[in-house]
Amino acid sequence: MSRKTDYTSHEWLKLLSLGMIAMSYKLTTLKLDSVSRAIGLAREIIAFNSFISESCTKYEPGTLVSDFVNDMKPNVQETCIGVGTGKQLDLAGTVAVANEILARKATPDEANSLRAFVYELSLAVINAAGEGFLSTGNPVSPSEVTFLHDLKQALLAEPS
């Protein structure tokens, strides 16, 4: 069984970046050109924070996912990828690095639990706000469907 202390600070930050992948996607593709989109972003941030808060009590203390969740909350701003920079999110690269770290240091069950957590968190963020007036329209855009598909494929990929 692995814990946060089994990872270098660099490795741990790379894993936390994996946890931020959905918010990073939303922030790097964001166009704040209307009140509705600003409301949508607020709803997504609330969904992210709510999911993390609820997850703090969901996982057994002393596990990799528990350590991960507990570190996600205070490190939200520090672990966002490309926020406000206009840079494209390197989804495949971010996930591949995390998968490689997990393959070396985590048990298969721990790695799968962490991947499932990341996908569930991403799904919660993506489903938090829709398109259209006050973000109440279709909850998932075609580009978000593509993001979720690509994320799932990357999470399931074998490390190289």
C-alpha cells in the first residue's frame, strides 16, 4: 500500500495535476464573453469544491486516495494546468505521466481507485453547468463529450 510519503514532491504534484484535469480543461477552453458563461464557471467551481469536500469523508484514512483528496482541497490554485495562459491542455501527456508514476509506486487497486476518483470528479465538473441562458441548457457539450472520452481512454491506457 502506498501513501503520499512514498512519492517525491515532484511526483505528488504531477498526481495532483491529474486531479485538476477537468478544471484545467474548463479554464483553458473558457470564453468569458457572457454572464451565462460566468455563471457556468461558478457552478463548475462549486461542483469541484463540493465533490472534493464530500470525498474527504468517503475514503478510508491512510489510503492513497484519501491522501490525494486531502491534498486537493488546499492546493486547487497551485495545481491548475495552464489557467489563464491560453495554453492547450496536454490531456494525454498529463495522464501518461501520472499513469507511469502510479505503475511504479501504487498497487493496481490503488491506481484504479485514483483513476476512478479522477474520472468521477471530472464528470461532476462537466455536468455542473449547461450551455445557453444562465447555463441551464444541454449539460454536456460535444467538446466536453470528447474530453471525457479522451480522458477515459488515457486513464485506461497502459503506461509505456
